Amino acid sequence: MKKIIVALLVVFSQLYGQNFKFAVMSDSRGDVHGVNEPVLKKLTHHLLTNNPDLKFILFLGDLIDGSWKDASENFSQMKYWKKVMSEAYNSSTLVGKKVYVGIGNHEVRTPKDEANFLKVFPDMPKNGPADEKGLTYSFDYDGVHFVVFDTDRWYYGDTTTTKDDHPDWHKFHHYQWLENDLKAARERGVKRIFAGSHEMFFPVGGHLRDGLANLGRNLTLPLDSAAKARLTAHDKLWKILVDNKVTAFVSGHEHLYSRQSVDGIYQIISGSSGAPVYDFNPTYDQGDKKKVGREFTYSQALPYYKALGYNYGPGKNSQKSEDFVGKRAYHYVLFDVQPDSVSVKTFGMLIKKNTMTKTDSTIKLIDSFTIK
Ligand SMILES: [Fe+2]
């Protein structure tokens, strides 16, 4: 009898409930043709073999290291990345595009890179803004809406001259498109929304100076008008996600795993599938001791904490939210979308203290929580 009830429940949930898994990964740059091939392969294999019911992967940028000079090298590195990910591309169980790729700053280092990115990944949805087709896009899966937006454009200068060519990183340009996209999703009755981009809203480690707030180096208070404008743009974009009750915002860029809830929505960073792992924002209690990578000292970080409204001072975590959880690991984040909640599990190889790459190489569960 018990078996029959269980079987009926499974059939019922398949017919009437949402229940599917997707994974978020990012930042796999490394030494083998620009890719950390051994780690990326190992994580992907672990993800796929342990989750035959996985539907797709969102891979949010910095796939490769890239070159500042040679577009053909970047093209070749992106193609190589696809080869390294062949287990996912060849999977018979993943659906849709199998791997939904977002572009990151490391894919945008020369003027030709964006066009080459679109050649290597030609089948991303083309419903984005006119000048970001295949770079910013959205899709629905099983009543859940996903939007991936480009936060690292090469260029928004005068297209008639190359003089002002510059990487236009750490920004988003299409607020109206995003608002319309989310509104349309709500109107057709989607149950949940997940939003993702390469850059994060609330930096947690080595990228305190950039991300979408993009406050630059050597920040001083009070903020000058340029810093104020960037922070206003950041707040406006975050508010669109909050107003549309996004379940979670996911990103890469910070080579760390972290999650925290801000204004009722989660920011989850899945920031290293092979890229060298940073350390977290320095706390008051750690003092001005040097960290492993490019992180600021506490004194250098303090103006950023104040500008971003972080918890700082004795006993505080130097992050945006008190519920912050972070791990230093090569990892992926697995989302199990259920009818009334989302179970989130992160698997990874922990990185040894005071190093950026040394690991015991055992993939294990490193965080688990539920979003209602
Ligand atoms: Fe990045």
C-alpha cells in the first residue's frame, strides 16, 4: 500500500508540480588553452553523473582566460572550452540548449571578441535587446523564468570611430528591456524567476572595487558624482529584481562561493569552476593582514563597506548581509526547483588556507539551504 501511495505521489508531482534541477557554474579560466581543464572536467563529470535528472547548466562567464591582444587566441580558447565541456554538450539527458552561456569580462578583451563569442555559442536565445542578441536573453522552463543579462560589453562608444574603444565592463545598459521581460513573464503566470549575470551586485572578496557597483580603486568618502552615479545605476538595477520578486540572482566573477539574502532575495555567487580562489572581504577582527590575492586590507576596504552599506567593525562579517555564508572552493551550485521551495546544494573541492589553487580534490557537499 505504502509503495502505491509513493508511486502515486511521484506521478502526481510529475504531472502537476514543478520539480526539476539546474546548475550554476562560472569562471573556469586556467592554464590549458585558457581553461582549468582538469577541474572543470571533474566538476562537470561529478554534476552530470550524480544528477541524471539535471535539465541544464547556466554558465555565467569567464569561461577562458583570454588575451588582451589576440582575438584569434580568444576564439580558439572559447572553442576549446566547449570541447572541455563535451560531457555536458553530448549528454542525452540535458534539455534545451543544455548549457546556457553568459559572457564575462575575460571573453571581452579585444574588439572582435563579442562577435566571436556569438560564433562559438550561436544558439543562445535571441530575444534580447537589439544590440545584445544572444548576449542578453531569457527563456522559460517548466513555468520558471530565467533571464541572463550581459554586464561586460566591449563598447558603447561612438561606433564610427575606434578611438574610444574600451571595455565597457561592470555595467548593464538595458533596464527597460529587463523590466518588460520580467513584467511579461509575470503576466503569463510564471511561478518563479531566476536572474543571472557575470558580475555581482554585492562583492564579497577580491572584486570589492568593481562588480555592478564599480566604485573603482582608492575610493574616498564622501563619494564623488561619478561614484554616486554608478551606485545609483546599481541600486536601480537591483530594485528591478526586488520589485519583480526574483527568487535568486546568480553570478560569477568573484572566485568564491557565497550566498546571502538582501531585500528578500538571494544573491548566490557560483564563482569558481577552476579559476584561482580569492579570500573574503577582510573583517575588522582580521586587521590589515595581507590576504591571498587581490583583496584589499581592512583599512582600504572600509570606504567601500560604508558606500555599499555593509556590516563592518568589531565582530561584523564585512558583507552586505548578516546571513552571509561563503566557502573557498572550486564548485558548482545545484538548484532543485520544487512546487513550494527551491533546495540549493553546493558541491565543491575546498581550497587550502593561504593558497588560491591547492585542494584536496575531493568533491563534497559544502553548503545546503532552502529558499521558500
Ligand atoms: Fe570576471
